[in-house]
Amino acid sequence: MARINVTKEKSFYRDFFSVWSMLVLFNIITLGVNLADNVMVSAYSEAAMAGVSAVNQVQFLFQQLLLGAGDAAVVLGSQYWGQKRTEPIKRIAAGALLLGAGLSLLLFVIATITPEGVVSMFTSEPDIHAAGVEYLRIMKYSFLVFAMTHILLAVLRSVETVRIGFWVSVSTLVVNCGLNYLLIEGHLGAPRLGVTGAAIATLSARVAELVIVLIFLLCLDKKLSWKLKDFFRMDRLLAKDYFKLVRSFLMTSLLFGGAVMLQSVILGHMDDGSGAGSAIAANSIASTLYQMLKVAIVGASSAAAVLIGKAIGSGRMEVIKSYSQTLQLMFVGIGLCTSTALFLLRVPVVNLYAAISPDLSAETYRMALDFILVLCVTGFGTAYQMPVATGIIRGGGDAKFVLVNDLISIWGIVIPVSLLAAFVFEWPPVVVIACLNADQVFKCGAACIKVNRYRWMKKLTRPVAEGN
């Protein structure tokens, strides 16, 4: 049996936990806002909660595409950061911002032309559909603002600046929850706007986020020394490198985000006969709690990508093997912690929804508990395979593995089996949820084999004369 090579470098653990802890705090507060949104909207009505959840599936796909655009900037930028070259990072950021603006404009146009068509993909329930359309009419104005914030935070992450993300998430929490309280139910003399109030609160929070990030970049940041003109200065060669790399990232994000959206489509249309939207509402509760705990996994993936990219960029190839094996052990430990916490929190959180929402049905309550149990199992697989694939392997420069793995696993196996389970065999929603998340378990095998062959290390930087 091969001996596991665990690194003894104190700087490795210091750097990892420094980045990871701040990313976890950032994501916890960000998703805490989503949880507060769900809870506060559910107090208004279950149909409103399901409608907001349906629109958030579109937002989720958009976020996944932005995640791909940002992660490509992190992978490329972290290698330049390993060489202490910051000018190329700013040029890469300009290309990433252009891409983010294009994606947000496309989604804005679709949401403007056919908001009813967008929401109808997820549900045919009239009350849920109406609430979703109402929410989307306001939320579409947040797309460009959110894209800029997300890309800029990703670029800062590539140079190990992550504390600003925490303050951004705190501002979101304060602004969004405060305005939700005022506008959803009409407290303190404010108008009672319901779903529209929730959308206005979210849009306001997005604007506050961007303002904070811009102030930090232009006035406080010392690593990149950003100037206003840097937002518009692109380099042809660096832009070519970025757009060549980002294609695989975007395709992966599109495949994954589309699969998650299709999960809501399947559940929403399975629920047509009940008139209550139980499956989609239960999935909203379960997935919101799961996302709260998944932040540890996402943070580990991002931290691993930065550390691996930085080591490759600086030419320290000899430490990659020990870094990789150490990270894999850490991912298993994170998986044990998150699955255990998910199991222990499932009843208190669902009870909270039941206490606040007056019309939460018994069927929704039972389904939510069942869905969370499924996620306890599949989430453990996520904790290993996701940071291995997107953190170590993709962070090391091999973006195609994740794309091919997802294409085969999700669209070749999981989606066809889930469609059969839902509409041919007519299995219960909990079984369909298990089918939809099964790839999180069996993708572990492919990730383990790939990462321990060490053929994914690729140096992506240009010589100083070419990339400044």
C-alpha cells in the first residue's frame, strides 16, 4: 500500500486556512441571506416562496456561469501571483469583466422579452407562476451589478485577498434583511409589497456590494494597485489565454447549472396534480440548508485552486504531490463534518419553516426531511470529488477533465435516469432526488484516479516579455 505523503509545511496550512476560513464566512453570510429570504417570503405565502425559488434557479444558472468566468481568472491569475506579477492579473480581469457583462446582458434581454416563459419552465401552478414573474421583473436589473461584483471578488481571491468578501456579505445581510422586513409585510409604515418587496431588497443589496468592492479596489487595495482605467485595459495575448481557458469552465458551469435547473423543472411538473407545489417548496427548504453547509466544501475548493495554482506558477512542482494528498485527506474530514451537521440540523430548520410559514403543508414538511437525508449521503461525496476536481485538478490547469466528467456523469447517466424515474416509473419525489444527486457519489472514483496520476499540472503563464 502506497504511503500517504502529508506535507509538513506550516505555511501551507496557514495559507489554506486563512483563505478557506474567510471564504466560508463570506459564503455563510451570503447564503444566510438566502435562508432569511426564504423564511421571510415563506411567512408571506408558500406560493411566494416557491415562485422566488423558481426564479432563483435562473439566478443559480447565471451564478454558475459567473463562477466559471471567475474561476478561470483565479486559475490563470494565481499562477501569475505565484510569480508576483500583478499587471497580467489586471489585464485578465478586464477580459473576465467583459465576459460577465455579456452574460448579464443576454440574461437581462431574455428576462425582459419573456419573463412568463422563463418561470413556466419550472412550474405550471398559477399562483407560483405569478409570484415568480413578479419577482423576476425586478431581479433582472441586478444581473450586471452582480456580475461585476462576482468577477472582481474572484480576481482578488487569486491574489489571496479574501477578507473583503466577508464585509461584502455583511453589507448584503444588513441591507437585504432590513429591507425585506420593511417591504415584504409592510412594517414600520412601509408599503406591503410581498414578492416585489423581496426583489427590491435583493437588488439594493447587490448595489451595496458593488459599491464596497469598488471603493476597496480603487482606494484601499495595495496588492494590485487598481486604477479606473484598468477596468478597460485588455492585452491581446492574455485575453487569448483567458478566453481559451474559460471555454471549458463555462461549458462545465452550463452543464451543472442546467442540471440543477432541470431538477426544479422535474419536481415542479411532478407536482402538477397536487395544487400545492409541495415538492418544489420542500426542495427549496432542503437545498437552502444544504447550501449553508456546502460553503465549507466550496471554500475548500477555492482555497485549493489558489494554493495549487500559486505553487505551479512559482515553479515549485516538487511540493504538488504532498499538497494534493494532504488536501484530499482534509476534504474527507470536511465531508464527515458537513454531513453530520446536516443530519443534526434537519429537524430544527424544517421546524423553523413550519413555525414561521402558516400554510406550510404536512406533505412539504415530510418531503423536506426526506430530501435532507438524501443530501446527507450525497453531500459526503460532494465534499471529496468537487474540491478534488475543481480545486486541485482544474486549479492545476486541466479544465477539460471536469467538463468531460460532468458531461458523462450528469447528462449521460443522471438526467436520463431521473427523467425515467419521475415520468415513466413515477417513483416518489425522494427517490427522484436521490437519482438527481447520485453523481456526487460515483464521480468520486474518477476524481480519485485522475488526481493521483498527476498528469493535470500545466503551467499557463507567459514569459515576462509577453505578459508584463
